[in-house]
Amino acid sequence: MIEFLKKLFGQSGSSATAKERLRLVLMTDHLELAPELIEAMKRDLVDVISRHVEVDRDKIEVNFERQDSALAMLANIPILSVNRPNPSLTLVPVPEPVASVQPPVAANGAPPNAAPPRVRKRRKRTSKKAAGTNAAPASATPASAAAN
Amino acid sequence: MHQPQTVQEEKEVQSSAPAARLGRAIVLTSGKGGVGKTTTTANLGTALANRGARVVLVDADVGLRNLDIVLGLESRVKHHLLDVLEERVSLDEALVPGKHSESLFLLAAAQSREKDDVETAKMKALISSLRERFDYVLIDCPAGIELGFRNAVAGADEAIVICTPEVAAVRDVDRVVGLLGNRFRPQLVINRLRPNLVKKGKMLSVEDVNAILRLPLLGVIADEPEIIVTTNRGEPLALRKDTPTGAAYHAIAARVAGEDVPAPMPAPAKVTILERVGSLFGGKRA
Ligand SMILES: Nc1ncnc2c1ncn2[C@@H]1O[C@H](COP(=O)(O)OP(=O)(O)OP(=O)(O)O)[C@@H](O)[C@H]1O
Ligand SMILES: [Mg+2]
């Protein structure tokens, strides 16, 4: 019945399929024809990631894969070592990753009056959540209480 | 898609010819085979000549001579492109006058030779000398992007790309436009459009195609059964200005010549209610 209605109103087209296929095939073509573009992306990716971890630049693999209606860039970047968390980095607006790895440090390390109130709230919530998943309620509860 | 949206319209047309008033050498190309390069070359040439321009059509499809047939000139071809390039005959001996116009000429391809036999530098020189004698040198390019393509393009300074509303054709045109770069300021002709199918969402529309290619649109030619008939007879449809498709070729010619006329769009045929109801029950999905 839906097919019938589609026919009646003329939307059953294969042109939409054609358009979609064309869009994807041209993206792939253009990437294939521009190896220097891929190299540039690789370089930039590594530069960004290297600010946080040490990566093996020689073993990086970048591939492109069709996934349904999208083209995905898949990067395999071997990590050699993880830098010590840098406090100056962890204190700026998005602290979640550090907070969830080491909840007590984050909760205690952030002086309550130094951070703006909005950030404090978020920090409190993430540390609670992290504590829950770490299944260590006994030590987590006082920690979050201390933050208050 | 590679280049920024080219907005140079017809304005540069006259000013592009240097002081010596050289003619314009335009290559008609597509990448994909069978999309209508030869048909478009014959009809555009006929329409341009009909406007009073001096036109020569060069069949650069060495080994697969076609343009003579479409123009109905096959029995008059005595010499060909390679005879001229290899200096066996003069240009004048090789140029075949058109049947229907005094200002249209054909330089046929060699049928029994191969594309590799053409020397790029000589081809370039030949097109240059043709530009001194004609207002338009239209070069019918072979399919593909190999040597035959490069030779056809070598002497040209402009390109018209022919595309049908199909995935493979658009993809190939995209590739060819990338290869041409900006030097040829490629313009687009969409060929074999079926407005009824577009309306039903079963064929890519002009907008769909050009949303991807983003080229200045010269014109749109319908999928036209009459083209088969006129090709059979060797009389390009552009000779019949009173037909919609003949008129569409003339509009393309006018736009090529720099006139600010609109490109007519093929109109869908009126479908009666009865036909519509019939197709609901009988018709297959595309
Ligand atoms: N607008 C049209 N409507 C219907 N048929 C067409 C149209 N344009 C071209 N054709 C037909 O399509 C076929 C291929 O056309 P044509 O020879 O012009 O293509 P081509 O691009 O030159 O091919 P090739 O790549 O082999 O040189 C011919 O049979 C021609 O009559
Ligand atoms: Mg041809």
C-alpha cells in the first residue's frame, strides 16, 4: 500500500539512490586522487594526539571505509606511552577524562573557590558517577562530600 | 567539484580571441563512451554554421570514425586527419564541405589507424592553423582519458563536457574536469534527459547533476527518438529549428556565441489520467 501511495505521488524514485551513490563514489574518488590530502590529515592528526600521548608515527594506518550512507575515516594509531596528566590541562573547562580516571584526586585537587561554580557542579557529578562504576562507594562518598 | 564554482559566463567569449581574431577551438569530451559527444558536435556545428559562422568539425576519434556518418558525409571523405598531420595532402584537400551549409567543414578521422599514431605536437599545430581559417574548431574527442583524449584536448582552448544523467557518466565527467583543470573553462551539456522520469524521481535531474559538477550550464538535450532517425539519414536534427530539440541545439549555439539567451529545458510530456492509473497497476519501479 505504501508502495502504491509512493507511486501515486511520484516519490518511489531510484534517483535518490543514484544521488547517494554518486556522492559517496566521488568522495572516494577525490580521496584516491589526492594522496597528499591524506598525508596532510595524518600529519595533523598525529600532531594533535601527540600533545597528549606519544604515538608511533611510523606505524600509523589510515583507511577509508564505506559504512552504509557515509564514508568513514579509520585511523589506527599505536600509542607508545601516555604522558603524565598535566594539571594545567586538566583544569580547563572539560575535565571529565581525568576526573573519571582518578576521581579522588580530581575532587580534592580542585580548590572549591578557584573553579567557577558551573565547573564545580559538573565535576561533582562526574566524580560521583565514576565512583559508582568503580564500585568503591565507601571512599568516594567522603571525597565528594569534601568537595562540597 | 575540484575547482571553485566557475562563474565566467559568456562574457569572455569575444574578448578571449586575441588581436589576430583567431577562431575558438572547443573540445567536446566526456570521459565515458556513448554519451553523445559526436551527436552534440554535429548538431552544435550545424547550428553554429547556420548562424553564419565558419565552422570546422575535427573527428579526433582516430580508429573509430563516426562524425562523417552523423553528418551524412561518409561518401565524400577522401582524406583524413593523419593524411594532413603526416603531410600527405594539404588541409584544403582533406576538408570535406558540409551537405547543408557552405560554412561547415569536416576533417575526418583515420579509420584504419590508431590513436597512438597521432603526434600531440602536430595535432596542436593543426588546430592552430584551423583557428586562423575558421571561427569555430569543434573537436570530437574519443572516449577515455588516455592518449586519444590528450591529443584531442592538446590544441583546444575551451571544453564542453557532455554528461548524461547517470551515475557513471557524472563520475567520469567529474574526473575529466579534474584532468582539464581551469585552463579550458569547461561548460556543461546534459544529454539524453528524460523529463518524465525526472518528474517521477527515477532519473537524476539537471539540478542533481550540476549540484555535483558545478559547471556553467550551456544547455540540456532531451532523450530524443528523432535523433536516431536523423542519424540514420545523416541529417543532424539541428537542421530542423522548429523541433524542440533542434531549437535546443540552436540555443546552445547562441550561448556558445556569447548571446544571453536562456537554455530551454526539455518539458515532460503530458500524461493523461488514464495512463497514470494504468501505470499504477502495470508499471514497474525503476
Ligand atoms: N539526445 C539523444 N537522444 C537519443 N539518442 C541519442 C542522443 N544523443 C545521442 N544519442 C545516441 O546515442 C548513441 C551514442 O551517441 P554518440 O555516438 O554521439 O556518443 P559518443 O559520446 O560520441 O560515443 P563514443 O564515446 O563512442 O564516441 C548514438 O546512437 C546516438 O544516436
Ligand atoms: Mg563519438
